[in-house]
Amino acid sequence: MACTKFLTLNNGEKMPVIGIGTWQASDEEIETAIDVALSAGYRHIDTAPVYGNEKAIGRVLKRWLDAGKVKREDLYIVTKLPPIANRPHEVEPTIKQSLADLQLDYVDMYLVHTPFTLFINPDGSFQFDDEGRVKVDKSTDHAAIWAEMEKLVENGLAKSIGVSNFSKEQVARLLKNCKIRPATNQIEHHVYLQQRDLVDFCKAENIAITAYSPLGSKGIAKFNAAAGVERDLPDLMDIPEVKQIAEAHKKTPAQVLLRWIIDTGVVAIPKSTNEARLKQNLDVFDFQLSAEEVAKLCALDKNIRICDFSFFRGVEQHPEFTFKNQFTN
């Protein structure tokens, strides 16, 4: 049964409140996971060129669409303008490449993936300085990029447009110059990183929040290690208060964490390639958290950012990079 809970965006489009995140999954893993997810009832799929899996997702979508197992209007597909293409003249060709890879005529949501821009070599690899830091393009112009994003809606390539990893100030700046308001700001959001000021600001401006890493991100430890970054990351499933609430409802800690996010009016895109967990992550609508339980979870905020981009050492030199990590002053 398809997910039937939606959040209505500021342009009237409806976004399923639970989607599947697809970062850090191989082609084989993701093809299987998307097949299982669609069978389980997921219709909201979140991807990006930097995840390297748009072609694999496109193959699954084509199979389902060609077989008549799902209608295009029932799918909600999100992809993003990557940090290496965060320039006005690259917006249209980049979405067209994503659409070709996804084998679609349009996406439901197109996001500016990061507020910063990186330089790449002709072969697509990152440029590094003598100290091994990624080279940043400091000429990033959000207003100019956004004007090109707006054209995607006008030209039917994206139904909605939004941002990701943007701060309150960056969103506020966009709002002063835009014709089409961002429909969502996709940010890291979970019990240990609630970002209430940013969330409340976006909600007041009728900009939906999409929570990535709503269950934390175990996979990011491998990503950090590959970049030579050592960090101890918390296991959100092991928080005593979360486990206690899960036991009371006969649910898993993941289901409690997702229900808390949905109950606060936020969309969640948990990533999993495990069949049982994929199904569990969607099975969160048959119980309710009490006001006391919600308050207990809200009290867990520790301002711990799991995805702090320290794996892109050098990005902290970009004027639009606003996160704190071990390389920021």
C-alpha cells in the first residue's frame, strides 16, 4: 500500500512525508532497494548526482512505469544541483543530465544541494591545493543560481524547487530576491540535531523541512575514514529514552525517531537497503507519541551534526560554508 500521508507545499504540490534516501548505496544495492521500496509503498525517492546512482534508479523506475505498476504522477522524485555545478550556466544542463539518467521528463523537486561550490578537473575529479584541501569556487551567487532554478519550473523540468544545507540567513537572502519561493530546505535533522531556530524560521515562511539522516548515518563513518577523518558518531538507536519509548509502543527505535519527525510537521527520508528496515521505516502511522514523549525527545537536542562536511577538507574556506567542523576556526 502506497504512503498516503502528504505535506502540502507552498505551491500546492503534495510531498509524501516519508521517502527513501539513497546516499552511499552501490548500483546493485540501490536497484534492489528501490524495487523493494516501491513494492512496500514508497513513492518518494531522494537522490543526487553526487550519489552516483541516478542511472540505477532510472532503470528501476522505467521497469515499473513501462509495466504499468506505477503511474508517473504517483511518484515523487527529488534530485539536486551538485556543488561542482553550483553556477547559473550549469543549472539547466545538469538537470537535463539527471533527467536522462533517471529516464524521466521532469522531477518533482530539484534542490540546490549545498550553498557552496567546488572546482573540478576536466575528468570530473575534485581539484585539490598543495595541502590536500578541495578547491572552492568563492564566486557562488545564490540569487543568480536561483533565477536559473526558477526557469526549470517555467520550462516544466521541475515541479518544485528548493535548497539543501542552507542556513536561516541564506534562506532569508533568497526570499528577498526570488519569484518562486523555495518549497523545501533539506537539512540534517534528528533528535541530536534539531536546529529549532532554522526549522521554525522556514516553517514561518511556509518552507517545508525535509530531514536527511533522520536516524543518524552509520555509513558516514566509512566516508569519513576514506577521507582520513576520525570522528566518534552517536548511535541514535541506542539512546535510552528512545529505546524506552519504543518498548512502550512495541515499535523499533527507528520508528519512534521517524514518528517524532513526522509529528513535528517535517518530511523524513531515511536511507536503508535492508528489506525489513525499509518496510519498518514506512510502518509508522499506526501509533502516536504522547505529548510527554514528544517533549522527552525534544529535550535530547545536543547540536551534534553528523554530516559536517569534514570529509571535504577545504570547504570551510568557502564564504557560504556555515557549519562547524574540526577544520573551522
